[in-house]
Amino acid sequence: MKKLLKNIAVALFAVVCFTACDTDIEPLQLQKPEIKTEEYYANLRAYKKSEHQLAFGWFGGWTAKGAALSKYLTSVPDSVDLISIWGAWSNLNPEQIADLRYVQEVKGTKVMFTVFAHEIPEPFDVTKEGIEAYASALCDSVSKYGYDGLDLDYEPGFGGKGPLVSWEGHMDNMEIFVRKLSERLGPASGTGKLLAIDGVPYHLNLGLAELFDYGIVQAYYCHSYTDLQDRFDNADKNGWKPKQYIFTEDFEKSWRTGGETDYKDEEGNVMASLIGMARFHPTQGKKGGCGSYHMEYEYNHTDEEYKFLRQAIQIMNPAAH
């Protein structure tokens, strides 16, 4: 008995020390992780190639180092289809490369990275040639690091300013940029590499929507299905199809509650806004999917990591069992 009590004391001491050294909140793991077979992963990869609504998220703070599993892409639920790296996406360390390849090759997850679309960094000039050279450099980066595509953060009227983004002007510069990207990324390229745009996808010259795989709308702090419908109505006028559109909520601020808590659907039911997005479809047809900004915050739920995203996935694509 004394030996048993001593072992318990040592274990408790180790837990206290670990908790004191690691300031990241982590969900309590009371069960051993499930051992998954190759058949399971083969079925998972097949599922992700099938026609279904996508689960998406921007992933921040990615390091693939340390004890905090929220820093690893492998911590994301298996059934998430698409991740975009938010923050540092280049100069990857060996652990990040291994983490990236695992979710891509074993889980079949697509991983993009996000850049601010309004910026044209040095040494590129704000000329047709300079814009096209910058677009080509981004495509080179997708290939160099083995990403599955590129996401453009495009927010005219919401703080984004620059030679590619303006509510009133620079639309033609953006068209030059997008058309050059589309030679190597997106559905027109034939490469299988993705091209997405987030923020205000509908504010583009007509004819550009078809060059993107996805338009990811930041429907943050949404209170009603009418908000989502209004957003897609604007996109519809610009040539976007429902299956291209992904609706997202801000989980940097509201991960604990699944977004706004007073979202109302068409029948007046009240729920968390991410759950409302999962249930919602535009009147024009079935949406592309839903997701969250800073998805990694949801790893910190103490009862179930990524619990609201998991609920949204189940609503959009109910498991057969």
C-alpha cells in the first residue's frame, strides 16, 4: 500500500510540475488515444475526395514544437478538410514539415497559407510586370513548401488598403494579380492546387469568381440567417456559386461559446452562430462549408477539443453510424 501511495504521489507531483511549466490550457486526457488503422485513414482520405460540405479553419501560432498540442496541425479533427496557415508560413522547421506532410498524406487534409492581398512587398513594383512577378513568386512558394494552395486576405472597406485593394479603385490591378495566379493555382490552372479569397470575395471585377475554388466570407458576429443570405446575395451577383462559399466565425474572441450565442435560424431557433452557419444554405443552393478564424483556440475546451467545429461537421456531414 505504501508503495502504491508513493507511486500516486510521484505521478501527482509530475502532473503539477508539467502544469506549472506549460501555460497553455490543454484539455484533460482521461483516455488513451484511439489506435487508428490504415483502413480508417484510407476511408478518411476517400471521404475528403467525395462531394460534401467542407470544414475549414485558419490556424495560427503553428510551431509543431513543445508540449502544447494546440501548436500542431495533427491536433485538428481528422474530418477537417481545409486549413489555411495564419501567420508565419515560410522558413519551416523540420517538425513543421513533418506535421504538414502527415496531415496531408495520412489524413488527406489540404493546407494553404494566407497572405494579405493588398500588399505588394519589395522588390516588386506596382506595374503590370511587377504584380505578375509577385504572383509568380507566391506560386513558387506554394510549390517550394509543398502547400496545397493559397488564400488571399482581401478586405476593401475593412482596413485593407494598398495598390491591390480599395473599395473604389485598383480593381484592375487585382484582376492582373488574380489572372496571373490562376495560371498555376485554382480551377483554371489544371494543377489541382487551390486558390481561395477571403474577406470580401464578391468585390471583384466580373469574371474573376470562376478562377477561385473558394470564397471564404468573414461572417463574424453573425446574429441571423438573413445576414448570411445577404452576404451570398452580393456574391451571387458577382458570379459566385453557393458550393464555392464558406462561411466563418471569429474564434479568436468567441471560441468558448461557438460564436455569437443569439443566432436565429429561419424558424426562430436560437443557437451558436457557427452551428447556425453549419445548418444554413443560401436560397440559391447548398453552400461550400463553414469554419472558424483561429481554429486552434478550440483545442482548449476542457470537455472536448474543437467541440463546436466537431458539431458543425456532424451537422453538415452526418456520420453513417
